Amino acid sequence: MKPRLSLAADFTKKQGWVLQHNESDRPDETVGQTSGAAGADINSRLSGEQRQAPWERSAPQGDASGGVPAHSAAAAVESSPSQTTSGTQDAPVTQDAPVTQDALVTQDARDSSAAAVSEAGPWLANDEPAAVFSAAASDAPEPGAEELNAAEITAQIALSPADESPTDFISAAELSAALAATTTTHPASHPRDADTAKFTATSLGEPGEEYVAHAPPIGAFGSEEGMGYEPDEFGEDHTAASKRRGWIIPLIIAASLILLVCGAYLVDWIVTKDQVSQGTSIGGVDVGGLTVAEAEQALEKAISPRYESAVALKAHGRPVSLDPADAGLRVDLASSVAAVGTRTANPVDRLKALLGNKSEHPLVVASDSARLSAWVQQAAATTDVPAVEGSVTLTGTEVVVVEPVIGEQLDIAASVKLIQDAWATGDPTALAGAELPATQSPVRSSPAGVKTAADEIKSILAAPLTVDAAGTPLTVGVDVLAAALSVAPDSAAGFAVTADTAAIKANYEAAVAATETSPADASIAIVNDAPLLTPGVDGRVVDWPATDAAVNAALRSPEHVLTVVYTVTPPTVTTASIEALGIKEVIGEFTTGGFAYASGQNVKRTAETVNGALVKAGETFSLNGFTGPRGYAQGYIDSGIILDGVASKAVGGGISQFATTLYNASYFAGMQDVEHKAHSYYISRYPEGREATVFEAEDGTSVIDVAFKNTYPTAIIIQTVWTEDDITVKIWGTKTVEVTSKTGDRYDFTSAPKKRIPYGQTCSPTSGSTGFSVDNTRTITDLAGNELSSVTSTTKYNGQVAVSCEPAPVVAPPVPEAPTPPTPPAPGG
């Protein structure tokens, strides 16, 4: 077996580490004093620049590109002076030379030529001490190199035996000295009791790669493949020295610290006799180390801008300025400093102060609550907003609006507290722009409610009110409308606008009422010998409740038009009912004439009354009933009558001629005779057996009448045509029958009675006539000629009374009276 020295270093990847020399950590111990000549030689070489601490040494120099030099050493140790290469001494070892992976290969004993040594780097040079181990990384290992673990790299340094190459050999003593010179950190016990001895590394080399190196166990030196020495031969004295140093150094350090602290405390106590403790601040102002007077001056200088300047506040959004002095706010600087005091005897507190501990103290402030409250009240007097209730009123036709305003009052107590709290915090300027607390006084109305009511009134008064009364326009002026409007608060936040419809109605009620109409019955009349139908007309009556209810809507409508509401009243006789009467043609007529003037006037008056009379199917027509009383009041005059068979006069006389004419017209129309009576004696201008007379008592009661019944399914209309010579009566209807009349000869004649009217009575003498009887037969057939009825009636006429008037009696002439003798004169005359 070839003896081989293995120096194993485990590199854990970090960023370019260099193994530090332990000289600075062990100033009381020289490096490598484990062997005689080799150690002394190493110690002599570790001087001057070479003995600099690792942090004082310059970084390794790379090539121009920043890379690692081509020739790098895996490890550098101190060799003996006798160990040289080919008689030439190598250049000094660079203490921080980086080691690349190229050099981290197993150097077998057979590779002991000078070229191999030179290629490995200056680690075998014997003229410079091996002070440090350096490590770097290259991109790839040399061919033949062992596989490198990503976390650890083991560098093995092998030396050949002396018989093969004396120059490649280093002694165990030299190796021990070299190891002692480069060891920086030892385990707690002897190295052989630990797995590894760690080297301390500092940053060095190219960025991005780091390594930590570990020394191999001590026992490795005594293995059969080592240098042949016993493990206990190295490090025994070194371990004992390390143990002694372990308790002496901490003891010295502790004693030094105690003396240092006590001295500092004493000095601080003397220096700060009348000063405020270090690290003390009042109201944010640092007064530590100042005397009481200086502290007060410092506070006054720093605090004045904060506590003496006016603060801008807001009250109800309006700016107000708070002058602290006027408001009774002040800062007691002396009390603020006195409350803190000067130095403290508590060593802990003083030590904390020396070490930078801070102590914050508040300012001593004072406020006069009464003055501050007075200031707030003064601010309230100029900024408070009184509550205003909204309203809408009318002045004539002008709408007057008062906008509602919610009242705002400063909360005196809350405002005082806000200011006092800020005053006590140490920075009253933080109040700048703050809003003082306030309370509100609500009002019932809202701006929206006021606006709605005002807009409603303006809309009502935008134009006069037009009343449409069945097409007739009526106008109610704006001034009238305004006077009728009223405004009252509603149940919410608005107003109710009410119109007095009765007051408005008074301006158009009469005119609207005049537009009412009564219904007009449909009628039919004979005009120009033809029936003329007049349609019925509906009546209209104002529906006042409905019209009044529409006023409010009309006032608020854009058109401002009130349409009067009517109730329609239909006529009693409708147009359709008249059309259904069947008035089409003349079905019977008769004419009489030869009346005197007085009789003619009464006949004319009766004809005017009866003309157009409508007799519906099944109804009975009565002449006395239709005309009613025929007196002076009705336009009738005195005319001849027959009274007790003797001609006389009475109001309404002569009507019998109209009665006879009417009777004959109904006779030939086929009407059913209900009542008629012939004159007591025959009058030559009437047909025998087909004439009639009428008579009423003075009170208008019917005594003798002409009446007939319409037995046909259609109605009839009686038409009268009067002239000064005659009277004609026509009956219009629907012709369904034919009527014929036959009058027989006279029979049963009687002589005329005589009557003498005494002198002095009204008397119209007549010659009188004989009386007789006569028969009349009426035959009714349908239009086809079929007989429907045939009735014969007998009329008996009395003879006309021969009236004679007694002449006036003869009166004897009066006997003349004897003349009266003259009276003799008086004596003496």
C-alpha cells in the first residue's frame, strides 16, 4: 500500500467561500507550534503581509474576464525547507488563490513529478506558508476527475513516498503545523472526538457559487493508508490549551462589562445632576438632558405655534376661529416640566435612558369651561340656523313661497368637550377644519312638498276656466279661481291645495241652468192638406253633483275646460210612436156654412181649439171635454142660442154649427157615436137627422155634448178649416171602411106652437114652422164592399114656435095744469 495523506474538505454549495485563517481568532497563540523546525519555519513565514487577517487580505485576482485563473490550487499547506522541486524555488503562495474543480481530483503517489506539482498549483511550494484554503467552481471537471456531489466536494491531496520522489514528500510534523495554522474552529472536545473540524469561510470567488469546507477527523492520519503516525501524536497540547482558554476569557469579559457599566452610571449621575432624564419628551418635544429652565424654553418655542395660534374650526359648515386665550385655554409649561422632574436614581431607568429608551409625558394644560362655553355660545349666535316652516300662500293671483329650513344649533356641551379633549391630547392643531357638534330642529314640510304645492297652484292659475255648457262656452277668470283656492298642510311633508267649487260654481250656475231643456213630444199636424210629423226632442237637465265633482280635475288639466254633465230626459211621445199612429189620409170630412158674425167668431174659436186633436185607437173624443168651459175668459162672445124653444143669446152661442160639422165628419169616418143630440127644431142649414147641438152650464159643466169613439186600430187627427163663410172638419187616419148615409122622408108633422112675448121683454118674432120626424141610416162596409154594419136612427123635430111680441101700451096725453096767478108786489115796493 502506498502511504497517502488525505486532506478531505466537504464543500457545501453557497456563494464563493474562502477558508479563513485562524490567526485573528487566536491572537495569543502562534500558528503551527506542534513541531520543531517545520512549525518555527511556518511561524517565521506568517509575518507581515502574510499574517493579515482574512478580512484584510485582498480578493483573488482573476483573469480579465472575471473568471478564475487557469492554474488553481485545491489546498495549500506549509512544506519543509528541504522539500523543493527541481532545485528551483516556486513563487510565493497566493493566500486567497481560488481552487477550481479542475484541481479537486485524487493525486496519486505516482503523480509526483514536478510537472504534476506545478500543474496542481503552488500548494507544494515550500517558501510561503499555507494560510488559507480557497474554493471556487468551474463549469466542468477535468477528464478523469471523480464524480462531484452537488452538495459536497471532497478534495484529496496525496503525496508519494520519499523513495519515489523526495521532493513530493512532506513530513508529518510539517503537515501538523500546516493544519494547526489553518484551523479556525475546533469542536468542543478533541478533534478526534468529532467527525469534522469546520473551517470558517468568507465570501470570495465568482458570484453564484458557495462552499463550506470541513476538516477530516484526526484519526484519519493514523490509518494504515496514512502517514504511519499514531493518532494521539497530534493535538494533545493544543486541546488542553483550548480548554483553559474557555473559562478565562469569558470571566475577563464579564468583569470588564461590570466595570464599564458602573463607570458609565457614575459619570451619568454626576453629569445629569440638574437635567431631565435622557429620552424624555413632553407633548412630543424632546427635553432629555436639558435643565428645567432649558426644558421650559424648549417647550415654549415648540408648543407656542400649536397652543397659542388660532385654530380654524367650522360651525354648521361656516368657518369660525378659536383663539385659545379668549376661550380660556392655556398650557402650564412649568408644571409640565415639574411633573417630569430631573434625573432618576433608579439604575434600571437610567440604564434604559442610556440605551436609548424613550419616555413620553403629556403637557399640563388647563381650560376654563365657563369661558370656553361662552366662546361656543358666541359662535352659535352667529352661525346657528333658526328653523323655518315652509308655506305656500296666495296674494291675489301671485304665489308666495317660503322655503322650509331645518334648524341647526351648536351642541354647547359636546363642542366644549371636543375642544378640551383636543387641547389635552397635545396637538390642538389637529382640530383644524373640524366641525363642531350640532343638533337639528326638524320642520314638518319639505322643499319638495312646498314646490309641489306651488307648482299645483301655478298650474291652476295658468289660464281661466272654460265651462262648456252643451256647446255654449262660459269663462271663469283667474282672479275668481285664486280667491277660491286654499292651501293647508297635509298629513305628510307637503300641502293640500283645495278649490271651493261652490264659490266657482256661483260664477256660471245661472248661465248653465239656462241651457237646460224640457223634452218635446213628437207630434203630427196637417199642414197644407198633408200630415207633417214633428220628431220628439230629448230634454236635458244639469247633473250638478257630477259637474261639481269634475271641477277639480278641470282646474288641474292643461286644457282648463269644465264640461257640464247633463241628464237626458226623453219625450213622452216619441217619434216612433207618432209614426205608428197611422195618420196617412182623410177618412171623413164635412162642411157647413151660413153662420152670422157672432156665431162665426165662436165657431172659429172652437175650431182653433180642436184643430190637431189626436184620438188614439180605442179613445173617445168629447167636444165639451176637449174645449172645456167656453166663456169670455176663453175668448168666446155672446151669440144666438135656443132657450126653451125660443131663440135667445148667450156667451158661446153658435157652437152648435161646429158640433154639427164635427158630428158629420166622424159619422162618415166610421167613428162610433157615443153622444149627440139634434136641435129641438130643425134648422135648414143642417142636414136632417145628422146634426147636433151642445150646451154647457154657466159653471162649465157639460149638459149636451158631442162625443165619439175611435174603434179602429190606428189613431185619428181632427183637422179644422175655418173661413168667414163656413167651417170644415176633416178626420185623418188610415182608411179601412166605406160609409154611406140615407135620410128618409119627413113624417109625423106637427103644427108650430105660438108664443107672445110681453112688452118690455127681449123678443125676436118668428113665423114658426111645423115639426116632423125623419129617419137616417148609416151603412159601413169594408174596402171590399162587405157590409160591416147598418144603423138607422130617428130624429123628431118640434115645430118652431111662432113668436109674437106685444106692442107697447097706449098712454093718454097729460091734462094741462091751471096757470098760477102772479104774486102781488109787496107793499111799499
